[in-house]
Amino acid sequence: GSSGEHINAALYWFGTSLDPATEYDGWTTNRAGITETLVYVDENYEIKPLLAESWEQKDDNTWVMHIRDGVTFHDGTPVDGAAVKAAFERAMETQERAKDAVKIASIEVDGQDVTFVTTEPFGAFLANISEPMYSIVKVGDDQDYANKPIATGPFKVTGFKVNEEIDTERYDDYWNGASDVKDMTIKCIEDD
């Protein structure tokens, strides 16, 4: 379609909030193009770069993720290693599942590099951080995670009604190129 179109879309399930770290709500924000993770798993079950453009496994317990340059949150704030660390720590503080699924002992930051050290050798680390509960959102006391998370996806939230709809608009400074779609209304239609 031409640039500037409005799209109406539907999901069969909404979480109770737009906070990706709560329950399974990250699946909603991820599907709506609001949030993104460091890596994703493609249709061939291969780990692919997203917000992390590359990574290196230093030893059995140590992963260094290089965060892509030029990524910004929906409010224009640059995404750096410290922002990624804060998002992971918040996810692990918010729900037990986020802590258990990655077995993180420590997170260290050096500019765009984030070093994750696991409590034991853990081959599923990369696959597990693709889970949307580890979406990178801006962390701060002033953030309204449940209704308007500030994230990195191609669409930013303009409105949310629980179990009804999510309103979004294109994020013009999206790191992977702005969408052709101007804005989107996503309805919750539970009856398939």
C-alpha cells in the first residue's frame, strides 16, 4: 500500500498489560511491533541478530552481546549496554520465570557491549533470551510499562484498553527503517 495508511489488525489474545516483563504480555507487544529482543529465532530455528548485532561466547558461562549502534527508544533516547542491562534486571525482578530461564549470575556493561555470566554452563541461553519477556524497554521510575512502554519496535503505543485494543503509530526513527504503515489499531478478538 501507499505510505500513510491506517491498518486494523486483530490478535486472538492480549495480555493484561503492555509490560513485556509481566506474565506472557511480551508476546502481545512483540506481535504488535512495539517491543524487540536482543535476538530472535527464525523459521529454521536459527538464532538471528535483532537489537544485538553480534555476540561471542567467551567460555561455557560467558556471553558478550554487542548492541547495535543507532537504535533508539521511542522517545529518542539511545539504546546502549546500560539500557539493556536495566531492562534485563527489571525483567528478572518483575517475574520469577525471567530469572529462572536465563540463569544469570552477573551482567557487566562496557559501552555497547553487555557481558552476561551464567551460574552454570547453559547452552539454551541465546534461545531463551529471544523470549519477549526480555524485550528491551526504557527503565525508570517515570515509566508506565503497563499502558505505554517506551521500547524499540517499529510502532509506538498511543493508546491501550485492556482486552479491547492497542493503538499504535509508526516510529519514524526506527533503526531498521520506518514502516510504510502510518498507524495501526489492534483489536482483541478472542473467538476464533
